[in-house]
Amino acid sequence: MTPDAILALYDWEIGACFRCSAADAFVTRIDEIVTPRGERYELSACGICVLGMEEERRHHAERKGFPYVAGELGRR
């Protein structure tokens, strides 16, 4: 699957990347952190970081013998 095809699987908006700290970048929501006090912080990642995390997921799936399906970051 090409990088463009992987990125097309996500919804994008302007924001900050939690992973590389890029500001005013196109990001996609990955997850959220809920503090013990109940505060919620959204985690979003830019395209470069999303591709890196997808590559990590693919390698992990290959090592463990699981099928790899792109586009599932942040989905449960």
C-alpha cells in the first residue's frame, strides 16, 4: 500500500502533532489521555508520524504473525 493510500484512510484537520511537536500541521486524531482529575487531552499525529506508526504496526504484525490492516491507528 502506498503512503498516499494509507494517509487517505484518515480524516485530517489543522492542529499539533503529539509525536514530533509540529504545530499548525495537518493531523489526525489518534487517541486521548484522561488524567486522574478527569481532564481530557487529545492526541493527534501528522502525516509523517502516522506513516512511521503504521510502519511500526506492520513490522509488529509480521513478527507476531498477525494480519496487518492499515488505517486503524486510534481505532479500538
